[in-house]
Amino acid sequence: MNVSTMILTAVLNWCDTKIGLLLLFTLLLLISSQKKRNRINFPPGPWVIPVLQDVLTGFDHHAVDKVAEKYGHIFSIWRRGVKIVYVSGFEMVHEVLVTQGDNFLDRPVSSLYNEAFKGNGISVSNGYRWRRQRHFSVSHMNSFGGGRRTMELNILQECGRLCGAIQEDIGCAFDPQTKINHSVANVIGFLMFGKHFSNNSADFQALLNLSAESVSLVHTPLAQLYDICPWIMRRLPGPHEIILSNYSKLAASLRKQIEIHKKDWDPFHHRDFVDSYIGEIDKRRKDTEAGFRVENLVYCTLDMFEAGTETVTSTLRWALLNMIKYPVVQEEVHAEIDRVVGRSRQPCLADRVNMPYTNAVLHETQRAGNILPMNTPRVAHRDTTLGGYLIPEGTMVITSLSSVLCDKCKWETPDQFNPNHFLDSQGSFRKREAFFAFSAGKRKCLGEHLAQMELFLFFTSLLQRFAFSSPGGPEPSLEAQGMAVRSPKPFQVWAFPR
């Protein structure tokens, strides 16, 4: 054995010893941490090897349900390099989001999101900045969105364009996803920028593609490794590279639109959300903690564009898929539309109160579709008692919205598509306290009213004009895809004029 070989062997042995000691130290630290958690009455849970669990598996709502069967509605598990508390079932999720909502109001710091959003936006902000940004966004969503006739008229125009696009494919099987996505995205585009984006626009299509790709990747196990060891992942290839690149391009595109807006901005006439935000920047120059600045506007716009496009598109796709799978339900919807609206005019929002069955079908689509099965993580703001367990300040808490929407104590047939869940004995629409499709509490989706308006107008416009069926061959699957947003697998439809 020569000298070089001896030196190399010694170095490798030294490295093996160091790595072994490091792993042993880490293991002892984890065991000590687990024992400490147990001593303070921390929620129980399965013991898994951190990091490996994140690399090898996803931990979706099905996994949460399975673990909850053994440990109950509150349990803990190592994920993302930390001990996370999972909460399921209506009673306990309501406790976290509503009853003790102020104790679980903050979002945890995510290295991946922080890198992508540069600390801006609404969805992951906290404290005073979050309160000011959300208050402004909600009030102006109501002004330009869910509470304004102008917005309804714009949605109806998009409904007309969507029906026209489907009319072009009469007699052919087609995938409705792109057509629906274009129209839904244009509703948000109008709200943000006061204009319609052509479906033929390469820039607009690129925007939609970048957003959809990012949403599909961000909750994958490999992408979440970035939150565990960002200092390592920055130097390695992986989905985080695509996500960060996409968000950079999305931000640049939206920044360009905002700069165009600034050139003809009128302080006395606000056309849309961006105009109003620019005015708020000028108004709150001295209140720097509120975060009203152009760069934050870029990411607030990105937040709302992404949240408002992917979720509504997925829900409408579930609605069409349900009409194909349950033709009797489709016939009932057709009959109610004909009875209340007729064929000579477009449906309008005022019709909703007279269409309980259609409204029930849409709500059941949201319940059964379960598009956001796992709520965005929260952090305990202070030491809190939950279900008899102590949740220390700083603990990450994730609530399962899926477990609420399928809670056997709250729904008569939770595993079936059943519009009667939202109808009383007289056939009138009834609200359900366990309808958490938009989450609950102070952090619930700020675009809920706009989304419900879109769903009703798009769905009734489509069902007024067309009957939908499967093009033959294998029946479309009700199995879902995606982790962040649970959407139908691609499917084909036939549309027939009515």
C-alpha cells in the first residue's frame, strides 16, 4: 500500500467517524427532544426518521386520516425537519381556526416561499403588516369584486367567451381545462388590472403555465426539502429551481403591468385593485410597517392571481366531471335553469336565491372535490392548550380541511356526491357549519365571495347552453391529482347544444 492510499484511507475513516458521531448526536438530540415533548404533554404521534420521511414520502390528507385513526384528532409527526402538530375533525379544526383563532393566526417562515416572494405578499405575512394588507385587500375586493355590479357584468362577458370557445368544439371530444382556465384567469385579470387578456396572447398563456407548474411542484416532497436545508439545496438541482425561476418570471410580468398602470394613474379615479393600491402607497408613506410599496403590490397581485385562478378552475372542472358522472343531477340542474332563467337571457347572480338545487350542486362539488385538503400551516402565537395537550409557542400546526368536509359526524353520506347535503326537507338551500372549503376564521380565503359568484355564473351559463357527456371509452376517473390543489385528472367531454 503506497503513502497516498494510506492517507486516503485515513481521511475516509476520519470522515466516517465524524459522520457517525454526527448522526448519533442528532439521534440523541431527537430522542431527548421527543422525551421533553412527552413530559410537557405534547400530542403523541408515530416516530419517524426526519428528512428521510420528507424525501421518501408525501404526507397527504389520506396519510393524516390514517394516523388520526390510531392517535386521535390531534397528533404530531416529524415533517420539514421539525415536529408538526396535525389537527383533524370538525370540532378540533374549528377550535384551532375559530375558537382559539387568535392563538394560531401566524404563518411559519418558509425558506422556499421567502426566497420566492422576497418576504412580500399576503399569504405568508404576519402581524401588523398582514392585518393592514388583508384589510385593504378585502375592502377593495368587495369594491371591485364580489360586491360590485361591474364585476358581475365582467364575469358574464367571460361566461359568454367560454361558451363561445366550447361552441367551436361541438361534435368533438375536448379537454375543457385550458378554456376554463383562460376565462377564470381573466376575471382576476380584470379585478387586478381592469382589462381583458386575449386568449391568443403568448404572454398571458405563459403566465398561466408558470403559475400552474409552480402550484403543482411547491408541495412535493423534494421541493419541501428546501425548507429543511436551504443552504444545501441552493447548491443542488431540484424542483425548487423551477419554482424560484417561475415566480421570478411571474413577478417580472406583473411588475411590468403595474409600471404601465402607474403611467396613467389618476388619483381621483381608481379603475381597479392596482390603482387603489398605488393610491394607498401614496397615502401611507409614513407607515412603513404596513408594507404598502410597489414591490409588495407585485406579490400581493401574484398571491391573488394564483389563488383565484387555480382553485376556481379546478372546482369548475370537478363540476363538469360530476355532470358527466351523474346525468340525473345534470338533468335536475337543466330543469331548474329552464324554470328560473329560461333560454332567452344569461343567468345572473340574482337568480341564485331561486335556484337552491343548482346552488346545492355547486356546494357539494366543493365539498366532495376537496380542492384544498390541507390548510396552509399556522404557528402557535403563545403556549396554548388544545384538546388537553399543550402546544408550545412556535409550534407549527396544520389543520385538515379534508377531515372536516368528510366528517362522518357532520355529513350524512360523506363519501358520496350528494347535493341533498345542502338541501332541507322542503328543498330549500341550507348552509352547513362544516363547509370549510374556504377555511374558516380570520385567515379564511379573502376571495370567497368572488369565487362563489364566479362558480355560479360560469356553471349556470355552461349548463344553460350545453349538455355534457363522456365521449365514450373508459369512464373519466374521479381520482384526483396534485398536493397543494386537488384537481381532477385530465378528462375529455362532449358538449351538445341545448
